[in-house]
Amino acid sequence: YKVEHVRMGKLLALKVLEPDHALDKNIKARFRQEARVVAKLSHPNTVQVFDTGELPDGSLFIAMEYLAGRDLAWHLRAHGPMKEERALHIGIQLLQSLAEAHGLGIVHRDIKPANVMVVRRKDRDDQVKLLDFGIAKLNEAEGKKYVTGVEEFVGTPSYMSPEQGRGEALDARSDLYSLGAMLF
């Protein structure tokens, strides 16, 4: 939802997990993990999270920055393939976002055009924001790689690395494969 923070007069995006979905422990845990993961990130090419919580009706919410723009999937459907220069500009920004995430042990696991927001800016090139860390995996144990569980199949098959498709342990290279597939 597009909402306004009343005291601050600031537009925000509110992602809400309805109460009936909040009854499913796995969905609820994934939603809370998304908020926890994204809150650790501060890169300008990653969507920013400001708050999270639970409403009186049991709904969970994440309050994040509102982005005026359209996702990359929309742009590709509306305009077809883009010029290499623009694709390169988008790819570089996504790599910068992923560098921070990977440095913190976070693997996104669902890089695809629908999770990339293109924000138009008046006097500069478009800014790209990486969204939806809902299936990202965070390994908080020190000294370990970014390991994801093989207990569940998550992601978008068209952009998945082979190891992700096989349900194997993942690291940052899987996101880079997915980014390469998306740019192709």
C-alpha cells in the first residue's frame, strides 16, 4: 500500500501480511525474516525499511521507502529489450546492492525483473532499487558461508542458478548467475 506517515508527512510503502496468512508459521517467519534482512542493508540501490510490526488484527507489516516508478518487468513488457548501455547501467547498480548484501552474508535468491524497481530522476540517469528479500537467506553464524537450506524450493526457475534448481547450498555466486541470466 502507498501510505503517509502522519506525523512526518512522508510517503511510504506498506507491505502487509494479512491475518489469515499470518497463521501459517512458515509464511510468517519468512515475512519477519525479510524485515530483519533488509533492515541490515543501507545501500542506495536497495529498498530501505523503516519499521515492522504487528497490527491489532494480527496482520504483520513492513514500512519501507515509497518508490515512484515501475519494476523492470513492466519496462521490458512495455518497451521490449533495452540497449546494452542501459542494461549495463542497471546491472552495475544491482551489483553494488548485492555487494553490500553478500558482504553481510545475505543471499537474495530471487533476482528477477519483477524485483528490480526503476526510479526515474529528473536530471540524472534512472536509479535502480533491488526489492523483495522475502526469500533471502541470512547466515548469522560467524565463519560460515552464506548457506541456504535445501529444505524448500524457492525462487524463479527462469533466473535460477543450476545449484539453486538442484536444491543445493548457495552462496553469492548464485545471485550473480541470476543477475547474468536476467541481463541476458
